[in-house]
Amino acid sequence: MILIEQLTKIFDALPYPVFAKNAQHQWIYGNAAFEELIGHADYIGKDDRAYFPPEQVKAFRTADRRVFAGEEVLQEEEIGSNLFALTRKVPLALPDGSTGLVGIILASVRPNVHLKDAETSYDTLSLASGDHLRQLNESLSKRARELESCLTLAELKQLATLEIAHTDTTTGLKNRLGFEDELAATIREAEATGKRFGVAFIDVDRFKQINDRYGHATGDLVLSTVGKRLSELPDIFAVARWGGDEFALLTELPNIGQAALLEGFEDAHRYTFRPVKGDHRRINISGSVGISVYPQDATCSDDLMRYADMALMVAKRQGRGRVLPFDAHINDAMSRRLQIIRDLPDAISNSEVRPFYQPIVCAQTRMIRGVEALARWTHKDLGPINPEEMFEIAHACGLAAQLDAKLHETACRDVRRWLNTGAIKYLSLNISPMDIVSIDFAERFLAGLARTKTDPKSICLEIVESAFVDNLDTARSNLDHLHKAGVMIALDDYGTGFSNMRALLDLPLDKLKIDQSLIQSIGSSYKIADLMTSIMQLASTLHVKVVAEGIETKLQSAFVTSAGCDLMKGYLFSRPLSFDAMNQWLAAHQKRVA
């Protein structure tokens, strides 16, 4: 309590107004300077609507929501009648686990100064003697000059404040607020003249890797260079740094046809994303672009920006380094994605996402050794959802761990009978790359096995190389813990990842799974035999078994068997099947083998 009182005294002593809000936009703190500025003493627990008109509340909340989402903002705001403030807001973690914000008002101005009080004094004193009247005239003339000077200074401060509030400090371009104002003015002009224009969002691909590898100074150089190049493009009349590694621009659209127009954007893309030179190194960069057109796609700013952003997201998912105009197909795809995002949490909770099982057979005897559990979801409206699409969305929405945990629990209960009867030796489960680098993953996973009464020795966990590239120590700790408990570890999709040999030597691996893309090359490349031989030698060095995935033909099966693979999985034996279908398949297979 003493510390809180001391902090309160410190903040009250500051000349800058400081305040804090919770996630419901309610004030939870304000220092003495803030209370004096806002002119109300009973604001704690109330939100903006108590003191401000709806339009200003909307402006406050637009900025606040960005802060609640993790951004820092610098914004010019009207906080009272004819009173403007330059406010910086940053996220604040509150004791209940929610995110609020803390704001500091760096400057405030009243652009207009009224002379009403001085005029009243003049009228009153003019009734006095001539001597008093002369003195008053001199006083008023001096006061008028002082007020005129104050007004000029206030106007300059206001202009400076607005300029700062509309400018990105790193690149010198417009910021998000400045771009939104420019877009609104452009729409008004287009409504009057009938001119077409384009809105484009540009994203620097894998910018985080540039920052991590070369440092933030080089990252800022890349952003400044990209911003400068965008500004140099013909027909571009506004460029802004939208936030992070994303830019926005407005461009005039000459009437040259869609194909020629797209070709022009491609040329601009190549010019903008040339390598950047800095600190005696050459940094290769690429970028993705999404475009919307006024009035073809939309006529209001919100829709134009939303559609350009949709096109950008699809461009990135299609492989990055692309220029993609918005069209109806993108709208349909985004509507589908939003429906999946909306329905996936309930689908997980209601066990609509079910495990299907694919057998893993011994290469020499064709006996069943295990089954791999694979997630399958048939949406009530959209039908079967592609597993890659489902897991990509689950990762993006922070649902991957929940999805895996539910799937693992169901699979462990399903296969208990197969394990008890000896129909299979183990159950293979995939885990999210985010899980393997979570500090408490091993404990959570083993606790889940205990709840389903599953022996850890009957479980094989499949991981991908990319899961531990950025945090090898935590991944190794989790895998060591699981391995000591008896869980087998398999490295999935081997041959497509980073192939970090040092990591392979350090990790407690039991199996290497050869990616199906290599298996599909059998018969089409003479080099595949040498590659398979190298993988077998590596597996022998690591004392691990080799699993060949994606076996679809007898030629592939014979080839990997002769190369020395221990286990196989693929459509040649069975597609992934539901529990009931796999139960029947196992029984029939046992008869065939017998």
C-alpha cells in the first residue's frame, strides 16, 4: 500500500497527464494533471461515452482496440470542446490477465482564443473617466497583440501536432491515421470527378527473419528503402507505413485494361523488392501485394481496405512474392475461411474433429506395427475440410494445442482395444510445432496419457524439424522427458526441412520418416537410390528405424524394402479410415497375412 501511495505521488507530480483504461474502455486511473485537463473528478469506472460525443468515442475506441491487440499508437485526439491532445498509448497487462492500456498526453492545445472577457472589461471600464478609457485602450491593444501572438503559436503547435500524429517516425511516410485521412479525401474527389483509383497493401515477406538475422537497424533500413521505392513509383500519390512490415498506397489507374494494369503492378513489384544494400551486405527481400479498386470493388474506405487486405492474405498463403487483385473468388475464399474460424472451436469441443487411422506396416513381413492418427473434419455446410487448411487456421487462431489434445485423448481411448489384443504395437500421434517448444508440454502430454490409462511405451510422437529450429533447448528438454517416460520420438517429413545434423545427433530419436515427396520421385530420378542409401547410413549412425511415407505402388514398396526401410505407410495398404472402418480392416488384414 505504501508503494502504491508513493507511485501515486510520483505520477501526480508529473506535468504530463497520465491515465489507464481496462478492456471495457473504462478509466481505472488518472493522475492529477489528467484530472485537471479533462475537467472531471468522477471519471474512474466510467467510459468515454460519459463525457464525449459518439463520433469522438468512436475515434477513441478505434485507437484503443489497436492497443488492446498489442500495438503502440501515437494519435491526435479531441479531448474536450476545442481542446486537442497528442496522446501515446501502450498495452498494459492487468492483474486479471486481460489487456488494458496506459496513455500519456504529450501535448495539448486550444487553437482558438476568445476575447470575450477582455471585451466585457472594456465595456465596463468605458464608463469611467477619459483617463481610464485611454489607459484601457492601450491595455487592450497590448493584450490583443499578445493574444494574436498566442493564437499564431497555438495554430503552429496544432499543425505540428497533426503532422506528428500523421507521420511514421521510422520511414517519414504517412502513418495509418494519415493514410485513412488521405483515402477519405480521395474518395470525396472521386465521387465528384468519377476517377478510378487503387488501394494496395504491401507486406515485406518474412521480415521477422531479417530483423532476427541482421538486427533492428538493418530492419529499419529495409523498411525505409521499401517506403522510398514505393514513393518513387509513377502514378502513386500517397504511401503510408500501415504498421510493422506492412505498407499502404493509393494509385491512379490509367485506362489501359486489366492485363496491362496487372503487368504494371508486377513491374512496380520487381522495382520495389530489389535487394537492399547495407553494412557491406546485400539483403534479398520479397513482398506480397493485395489490390482493390474504386469503384469496381467498393466505394467506401472500410471495404476498399478490407478487400485489399483480403487479397494480400491470399497472396501470402499462395506462396508470397505475388501481386494479387481482389475478386469474387477471394471474397468467397475469405468467407469460407471466416466460417471455419468461427466454427472450429465448437467443432473441437463437440468432438466433430475426429481421428482417422492409417496403418503402418513392417517392410519385410507386411505385418501391422502401428497406426497413425490423422485429424479429419466434415463441416456441416462446407463438407470435408482439408487437414492442412484446418491446422493452418488452428495455428493462426491459437487452437492448435487444444485441437491436438482433444484428438490425442480420443485416439488413445479408441485404440486401447487394439493395443490390448496385440493388433497394433503403437499409436503414432502428431504434435503442433508450438507445443514442442512449450515449457510444460511434456508434463501435460504425460498427464493426458495417464487420464486415458495409456502406456507411454505404446505411443510414438511425430515432430517436424521446423518445430525446434528457433528453440532447440526447450524442445530437447521436452523430448528427453518424454523419452525417459517411454514415449518414442519420430522425426516427420525428413528430407524437406532444415536437416540440422547437430540437432539430429542431440535429440532422442527413434524413427526417421522419409517425406512422401521423395518416395514419389522413385522411378523418375536415378539420384533417388543414392539419396536413400545416404538416409539409411544416417539412420544406422543414429540407431533409428526408417519409415517410408506415401507408398502408393508396388514398385515404391519393393524399392524402399530393398533399400533397407523398416516400416511403410501409404495408400497401397490403406487410406486413412474411421475407427469402425479401421477395426474391420485390421481384422481382414490379419486373416490375409495368416
